[in-house]
Amino acid sequence: MEHEAASFSGMLSAIIVGMIIGFRHSTDGDHVVAVATMARDYNSVLKGLWVGVSWGLGHSTPLLILGILILVAR
């Protein structure tokens, strides 16, 4: 039981650290400028928002799929 708790605790810690590093990385100047440049081509706030959401999903989906595959392979 202790091994399972330690394993879960380690995995949770890795997820939290990964999220913090990812949030920090996503607010770097090059990323903000890239998304802003793509979003400014639209006259609608919703279309610009959709560009940002699509960009974020495009970057996170492959990582999510890879993570799921690694967990399934364990």
C-alpha cells in the first residue's frame, strides 16, 4: 500500500512540475508573439480566441497521446 501511495505521489509531483514548467514556457515572448500574430489576422475576438485555443491544443495533444501510450505500456 505504501508503494502505491509513493508511486502516486511521485506521479502527481511530476504532473504538477510539468504543468508549472509548461505554463511558464507558454508565456515566453516568442510564444505570445506567435499566437498574437496569428490571432490579429481576424477581426473577431472569438476567431482570434479559436486560433489561440487551436494552437494550444495542437501543442498539447501529441504530449497527451504519448503520455497515455506510456501509461498503457507500463
